[in-house]
Amino acid sequence: MSDAGSLIALIPRLRRYARALVGERAAADDLVQDTLERAWSKLHLYRHGTDLRAWLFTVMHNVHVNQVRASRPTAALEDDMPELAQRAVQGDALLLRDLERAIAALPAAQREVLLLVALEDLSYDETARVLGIPIGTVMSRLARAREKVRALMQGKGGSKLQVVK
Amino acid sequence: MSEAEQSVGEADLHAWADGRLAEGRRAEVEAWLAAHPEEAERAAAYRALNEQLRAHYEPVLDEPVPERLESAALRRRRWRSAAAIAGWIAVGAAIGGVAGWQVHAQRAPAPPLAQPDHPVIARRAALAHATYAPEVRHPVEVGADQEQHLVAWLSKRLGAEVRAPRLEAEGMTLVGGRLLPRDPGPVAQFMYQSAPGRRVTLYVRSEGPDQRETAFHYAREGNVRVFYWIDRRFGYALSSADLDREELLKLANAVYRQLNP
């Protein structure tokens, strides 16, 4: 199978992850496009026989980090700077009940971990390798992300979470 | 409460929610959760969130892929082919090292490793389908007009007698087949096509002598749907990006009946 054939087959998976990561469709597809272009220029770094999808997630992570940094020079993808790394979805926590908003409210570093584990079904070990962080950091970000989403979706009144299709 | 249960920690709750605990440990954690309703509720909420995330974003997999993304996936191949040719002209074939590098750079990657959600066969079948089904000029190595030769050749390479099911009754005619690389043994791919040009591929690999039979399993890789099963000596995967799940299941049943008269 050709490199291009493998890449094409993986586009829908990349789009799904990007959509959840970035939110808006056009911006998510921009991220996928940048990732594919970057992947071609970095293909010599890909070790044949290893998981191509995981490698593409790594490429996407790097592209995304660079874009976030470029758009907000002071922003960082660190958990301890949630107010800077958060996406521009603000508002009353009580209104952040639906899934997309709850995900969007996470710091990017936590959102990545949650999506790779919960949506893309990567193991903790794979997630650590994709993001280039220790597995302990994966677990702590995962725990914080889940608690925050749970709190947001439950709301103060303990209302049931709503999934907006 | 056992010592093992006492040592249940935060990581165990997440691993439980993600289905990543080994059988024995899972039982221990579940026993602990039964005695800790607050944590049990939290772990259940984590698990429910996984399901909601997947349900919410799954439709993205079925959206048509924008052309600009397909171009981005293909672009460098054209550029690099041109560069490789330019390299050959400029440097000449006499410099073996350069030639070797070019060959290496062009080498196809192995298909991605199995994810825990779908076995290897479904992923590889889907990738093989995505690669060859769109081919207009060379979808198969050996055409259906040489069916006897095709079946004899693939049987010889797989080391067991394979058959190409007849699916005319389902509106699908055999286009032909090809041999695919696989570690350790080779794989056969048969391609079928309906009158409107919808394509289905049947991926057949030898499974060794002592395989159990399995039920049909369903998987989706990108926009390719796959039904796969193991039947005695062979593993089968029927893939299509053109048929919906119901149509594909119907066809998988027809294939199964054909192969097990």
C-alpha cells in the first residue's frame, strides 16, 4: 500500500479528532490539512511498521500547539494556565451543559488527553507517546479533564447531561 | 475487604471506565466499587462520557472528505515522484546509494497496528479496500476473465484452497483479485462490483488449522465498513465504502452461505 493510500484512509479519523479538538468544522479541516502537509514533509521520520495513525496524531499535536502559540503569543498548553489555554468559550458554568461546550472549556492539554483516550481509544501509553509526556501526566490530566467535564455537565442543580447531536 | 481491593486508586477508576483493566484486576476493582457508591457513580459517569463522546463525533467519520484534504494527502506523492525522477536524471543510476535511498523513500508503510477496538484483520482489510477500490485502471491483478487461474494462483500462495464466492444473485459480479503482502503469510483480495459501480472487497487470509469459528463482527475504519469473521481455516473481511451496514451484512451472509454450502 502506498503512503498516500494510507493517509487517505486515515483522513476521516483525523477529521473526527480535529473536530472534537478544535470545534468548528472549517478550522478542524484546516488543522487536518496542515497535518497532512506536515506529515509529508516529515515522512522520513515515520518508522515504517509502527502505528501510522498514532504518528499522525503526534504530527497534529505539534501543528496544533504551534498554531495556538502563534495565535496567542502568551498562551501555553500547560494545565497551570487554564485561563490562557482555554478556547474562547466563556460564560456561565450553568450554561456549559452540552458536551461540546464542556469539552471546549477544558485547557487544551487536558482536552487532548481526554479525546485521545475516550474518543480515539488510545491506551494511556500510546497517549503518552503521542503527546510526548510521561504517563503520570496523562493520568493526572485525564482525571482533571473528566472531573471538570462532569462538573460542567451536571451543573449546580445536578441536572442531567444533554448530548446535543 | 482484601488487600488488593484496599489499594484501588484513582488510576483504577479511569482504567475501569476505559475498559483497560485485566480480567482479574477488573473483578477486584468492581468489588471495591460495589462498596464505594460515590466512586462507583463517578467511574460510571466517566464511562458514560466516553460513550457520549463517541456517539457525538461518530457522524464525522461518515461525512464526505473535502477534496482539499484528499489533495493534501496525495500532493507530496506527485511532487516526490517528480523529484525522484529528477534525481535519477541528474545523478544517474550509477550511484547506487542514491538509488537505494530513493527506493527506500518510496517504500510503502506497513498498515497501522491493531487498535484495541478492532482486530488487525478489519483494519488491514479496510485499508486494502481504501487503496484498491478507487482504482479505475488497475483494481485487480488478475481479472475475472481468468477466474480459474486467479483461484488456483491465490490458493497456491495462501497454501489452502480458496474460492471466490459467486454473488450475482446479490447484484455483484467478480472483478478479479490480487495478492496482498502480510506478515507472516499472504492475503487474497477479491473485488466485486455492482452495475452502478459500487465496490466490495473480500479479504481472505489463512488462519492456521485450529481456529474457532466466530460470529460476524462489524467495524468501521474511516468511511469503510467491514464485516469480518473466522471460519475454520480462514479469516474473512468484507469491506465497502459504498454499501451501508445492512446491505453489507446481507452480502456477508451470502458470502458465508456460499463458502459453507
